[in-house]
Amino acid sequence: MDFPDSKPPLAPPLRWKGTIGAILALLCYAAMIGHYIGAVAGSSDTSGYMNHARLLAWHYVHIPARTIPGLPLDAATAPLYTPLGFKPAWNGDGLVPTYPTGLPVLILAAKYLVGWHQAGNLTILLHALAGIVATYLLGTRVGLGRPWALAGAAIIALSPLYLFMSMQAMSDVPSLAWTTFAVLLAMKGRERPLWALSAGAALAVDVLLRPTNLIAVVPVAIALGASPRAWIPFLLGGLPGAVFFFAHSLVAYGKLITTGYGDTTFAFAAHYIPGTLLHYALWLPILLTPVVILNFALPWVGAIQVRHRWLLGAWIGVFGAFYCTYVFTHQTWWYLRFLLPAAPAMVVGGLLVARQAGSRLPAWADPARSAALALALCVSVLGLGIRKLHPFVVGKEELRYGHLAEWMERNVPHDAVCLSMQTSGALVYYTQFTFLRWDALNEGNQGKVESAVRSSGRPLYAVLFPSEAAVSARLPKMMPGHWAQVGNVENVTVWKRDSVPVKP
């Protein structure tokens, strides 16, 4: 049985009820995300994005390091002063951010609406909603039908992985939204040049979010077709983003074609493939429901349009294959976030196969014919994943960094030098404290650091996260003296060194 690409229009009352119900569902979802979200300057990634956004607001790319008198920033001491999310500038002019510009630009735009305090939250919240809408539109565009497309959107919305990445200032959920919209606009670009122009702009934003999202050009190209009438405006639409990328890279990193990550080829290798494939098999059915397994049958389901099969299959394949060789992908479940830009294709493709398979069964044995029943089965799987993986906790964990900074502003002298690592990016964003990376202290620089701290007369503190708890026992060896815990914010501890007499 073949399914048409579109259905007869619904009766007006039914259509309005469906629209109102969808809007109410999105509002409830937004309220849930808003309750748990913590898209702030926290860990390495999130503080890196937020600090980069603030630099762009100040029209800076390079920033000076916060140094101790007598211990300047140079090749030997740079790691001591380099917060997470930054690296020493290529020309010796201070420090530069390592993370891409896309998310910082979006956060900066939100800042003008709600201020810095809520800019990250608004940016991620809007993209979380946009990703759900984009998945629904993709489903209807490839002929899935409204009920099934709604089921696909709900699977994305309730995915533990999607929820986890919607709680923090990361580029994964925005990448999903912009990749999907780029494909949708490219599909419309076959009809009108303006849509193709918009598709190019969307893909440019996608690449600014994460440079490796350039691989999304494969499904976009399939969606766009081969007509020069579509490709010329598409390229023109992407041109401003490309110019911005090249200009920023040249100023920040000294090269037109590079990123803050530098050379990352060492992080990709063929020997990661077996472990990553096993990781896919174990976790994707939990994070996106077993529907994703049905994509293996997608190329052979003749009732689905060939162009749609090629589009969805290539979309899934290019992201799955690329990150299959990446060093991090197989390490834990939330590293599958790199596949989120292809998640709408995985869900929609699987549902297309499920619907077609169900249509061949007798009515009495046809659980797949009902989108509502299929959704109920998927939600039960996702619910188990949510209970097991606790995706809502990460927002609260990110908020600790801001609470810690507030406590330190009240209780630590403003001229203090702080040993830190995990909190270094947040200290740059929230405070004016000078810090030293404890993980960069070694026998070669310890004497210089000790001499500079003593000469400056500044008090010395240490800020340690639970993962750094073992460091507290090594503090006297790293920086000699008597160390005592003077406070804590939740499970983050703050330590102070008593005055150490200067040796004659």
C-alpha cells in the first residue's frame, strides 16, 4: 500500500483543536525546560561559549590574562593563566576562545532581549522548541502524515539525550534545529530561489555552531537537487557566514581555514569504529527508541519515495559514519550528542518504515497503524530512559558555578589568587579573581609561582569540585603551607592557605 505525500485538509474545527493542542503542549514543554534549565557559564564547554559571547559583545577576540606581578604571561607560564575554553593566542597577544562562534552569536542576540542573566536560557529554550517543530515539519514534508509526524516530534522532545542537552549552554540542540531547517529549506529551494537562499544561510549558521556540521551539506545537496537555479542562491545565502568564519579565524587563530580546536585529526581513527558501532547499538534504541533500528530497512521500502529514502539515509549515514571514528563518541551515552543533528532523520525514517510495515499486517495484528499506540510504546521506552539517566539534573549542576562565584564574591578577598581548574572558565565569566590552574603546576614552575604569590602579598585559595577532591590532599605539596577548608557551596569546597613565612 502506498501513502500519499499529503492528506486531505482537516475540517476547520478539528484543525483548530489540533493546532491549539500542539501549542499548549509546546508551552507545557517550555515550562518544564524553563524549570530545570541551567544554560549558564559553568563547565569547560558552557563557560567557553558564554565567555566567547561576552567577548563578541565587547568587540574583542583576544583578552589579556589575569596575571600575578612578577609572573607574566609567556610560553612557560601561559597554561597557568589559561581558563577552560581558552588557549594562548597564536601571536602572543593574550588568550583566545577555543569554541566556535555560532552559539555565542546566538546568545549575544538573546542578550539584547533578556540580558546576560537569561540569555543562555532563552537561546537553548527556543532551540529546544525549534528542534521539535523542525522534526514535525520534516515528517509532514516526507509524507509521514500529521499524527505520525507528531509522534516523531514527541520522541525527539522526550529523548533523554535531547532533554539532557536542552538543560545547558551547548551547541548540540541548536545544531539539530539548524541542520533540520537547512534540509527543509533546501527541499523548498527546488521550488523558489528565496528558499534556497535561506537554506544556504541556515547551513552557514549550522557550520558556525559546529564546523563539522559542514557534513550536513550531503543531505542538503540531495534535498536541493542539481539545478543551478537553486544552487546559486544557496551559495549566496551561505556567503556572509563563510566570510564571518574566515575573518574570525584569521584574527583569532592566524589562519583563514582553522578553528580554535586546532588540528584534531589525531582524534579520528578507524580503530574506534567497532566500539562505537556497539555503542550505537546499545544506546540509540534507548535514547531515540527502537524505532531507529528500522532505518536499516529504509533503502528497500519501495512505498517511500526514492528521493526521501536517499535524503534520510544519507543524512543518517554521513553523521553516523563521521562520528563513528571519533575518539569520544563511544565513551558514554551523552557523547551521542554529536549525532543529534541526524536524530530527526533517524526518527522520521524509522517511523516511515514502521507505518509501511504496519499497513501490510491484518487489522487485528496492526499495532503500527495507530500513531497514538506507536507513540505510547515509544514514550514508555523513553520514560525508562529518563528514569535511568536523570537528564534534568545537569541544569542544577551547571547553576552551582554561579552560586559558587556569588559566595566567593562575598567571602573571599578580591585580591585573592585562586587555584582552580574546573571552575576557571566560570571565574573569568562571573568574577575578577586571578586564578592559577593547579593542573599546570609542576616542579619547573612551582618555585616561580610561590615567589610571585609571596611577593604580591595576596592570599591564596583553592576551589575544588568533587571530581578534584583528591587534590586537597596534595595542596601542601603543590603550594607549601597549612591549608584548611573555609567554606563550601553544595559539594564544591573552598580552601585557604595560612600565611607562610618567607625564607631568609
